[in-house]
Amino acid sequence: MSNILILIITLSISAQFHPSSSKQSATICEILKSNGLPMGLLPKGVTNFTFDDSGRLEVHLDQACNSKFENELHYDRNVSGTLTYGQFNGVSGISAQDLFMWFTVKEIRVDIPSSGLIYFDVGVVHKQFSLSSFDTPRDCLISSMSNDNQFITQTVRKGLSRHRKHCHPMAVL
């Protein structure tokens, strides 16, 4: 009986000091999917990301860029927030365009996956989009801010993004 108790204690201590290999090798797409969010929520061009046990996700892109879905989304070079199942809360670094205006995205959520809808909370309103629009990561086009606070998108795709797989393992804390 004491040998079993020692084995349980040893395994328990060992598990605390060795993070699971599945978390170490997780891709950004796997993390999004396992949290009930579509794999294409973030664009191609992710250079690094961290995801901790509290659900805090920080994503780093090659540079600020835009992706076209039903509307256009702007991604800052650094995007962060907290993942809970079906939600990306406290979002920083994503803006959505609507009627030639840009709105800061505060939350993204999928209430009922079978509904086929994803919601973007931009403070004033909740924008809804087709969930299928975010099935796969989109190309991210280089963008910059103009003098009148509008994003200007260059038509040349970023070379680095084409050579990297979006959903390969990266630094996960």
C-alpha cells in the first residue's frame, strides 16, 4: 500500500514540473479550435504566440496587416486577450471596418456553433458574421495608418507569411 502511495506522490510531483507535451507542441489553430473558436480567426503571419494556464493569449504577427472576410479586419502587430470556451475576451489589437469606419473589437464569441454565427463586440454594437468565413486563416495584407486615421492596405502580400505555415507549433508558455 505504501508503494502505491509513493508512486502516486511521485507522479503528482513529476506532473507539476513537466508541462504536457501536447501543450508544448500545440499550434495556434489547435488552441483556437480547442477553445471553440474557428482556426481562421487570426491571419497568416503569426511569428510567435504565448498561451498560459489562465487563458491569456498573446499573438505576434510579422507586422500590422488587414484581412478581408465579409468585412475587413485590421490586426495590430500584437494581438492579445483571454480565451475561454467560445470567447476571446478583453481583445486588444483587432479592429473591424463597417461603412468606412473602424471600430475596436473588444470581444469575439461563438454562442452556439451550430448557429453558424460568430459575434464581434465593437462596443457600440455586436456585429455578426458567418462562422464559415473564419474556417481557414486568411492572407494578411500589409497596412499602415493614413493621416485621417484610415488604414491603407498595400496590394503586395507579405513574403514571410507565404513561407511559414500558420498552424505550426511555436512558443507556448
